[in-house]
Amino acid sequence: MGYNPCLMDLKDVQANWNRFGETDPFWAVLAWPGMEEGRWDVDAFFATGREEIHQVMAYVAGLGVEIGRDAALDFGCGVGRLTQALAHYFDEVHGVDISEAMLDLARELNQAGDRCHYHLNPRDDLSLFADDAFDFVYSNITLQHMPPRYARGYMLEFLRVLKPGGLAVFQIPSRPRSAMQRLLQPIKPTAAWRWYQRLRYGDAPVMNMYGVPRQEVVRLVEEHGGRIIDVQPDDNADAAWESFRYAVTKSND
């Protein structure tokens, strides 16, 4: 990806999420009303991960797709809420995040032993993993927090690291429901917007939201060797966004 000094750099994204990891990591991962400022109970927080993955694996079974159970990738793992839950279904799970602060806590709270591995990845790719490395790739409420040029690149990386016949399930908003917010979207991943946010919020972390239109996600996947087998409306983004969950397989050819 070419560098443009006018666009938001991944270092800005990393710094923002490190601040979240240092101040209110559970709420940053799962921003439920009333749970800010450290109000999440640790056991209740991780129980939401187990329930989410239980539902996801039931959804996968309903698709009629048989996948291996050797290795899974949790992209945007945060403090390991879903990584640990996936370890009930796969022999090993690799959690990837851009925030060292989040990963430090994930390792501290890990209850799955060496079935879970946590990786810092400040790059705009997943080059720390080989091609065809994972039977299952999962990402939820992560791509929505990074500028679209990075989200597009990571979606293609999901395909690269997915084994032939494997399955990727990921969520990303398509567009804001408000016409005004749609007009603002091209401005948000820019240096000017960063300057405005720093002026308004100081050093406090900000939960930016972005999207990639559904038709563009479909095109990207299909042009790069993937096959979309299901698309479902998704309510994990906030109510101001239209969002979808995609189930994508990789050809055995």
C-alpha cells in the first residue's frame, strides 16, 4: 500500500488502541451501555465470548461447510475474549491485535494454556503467517475501526492465510445510515480529521467507525479467489450503521 502523508497511518490506529488498552480495555472491546469506566466483570465479559463463538459455530454448521479443526485465527483479538472461546473448537488459536497493551492483558488472562497464541501485528498485512495456515478465520467488530484501505487489505489477507476449503467469517459495516455521515466518511481517515479529534478530545482515545460497501466486499473476495457463501445483516456495529457478516470459503483449486 502506497504511503500518503494526508491519510491516517496505522501508527495512529495503534496509538489510539493502546490508549484504550491502558484505560478501559474491556469496554473498548465490548462497548455495552453502562459498562464503561471498568464496570465489566471479568467472568461476565469472557462469558459473552463463549456465547458468541457457540452461536458462530452453530451458524457455520448450518452452512453445511465442513472445516478442519487444527488452527483458527482471531483477527483483532483484543484481550482474548474470543480467542479463548475458539480454543474449545480448535487445536490451536492465534489471536492478532495492533495493541500491545491489549495483548499484555490477553496473555495475563489466558485460561487456555498453549492452545492460544497472541501476536502483535502493527503491519498492514498478515505476513507473520504463511499461506494456507488456518482452517477458520474470524473477525468481529474490528475491521469497522480501521480506515477502509487497511480493512480491504486485511480481507484479502484472510483469503491468503485461509486453507483451501477453509472458512472466513467476518463483519464490517457497509455505510452509515445518515446522509451527513456518508458525506463525512472520505474525510475521517485523514490527517486533518486526526488534528480535529486531537483538538476536541486531547489524548483521550476515540472509537472511530468506518465501512466498506457490501458490493465492494463481494467484488474484492470474488476477484481474489474467494467465494461468498452467505451474507447476513449484522447488528454488531452501532445503530447508525448498516452492517453485514460475510461467510467466505477458499477454492480447493
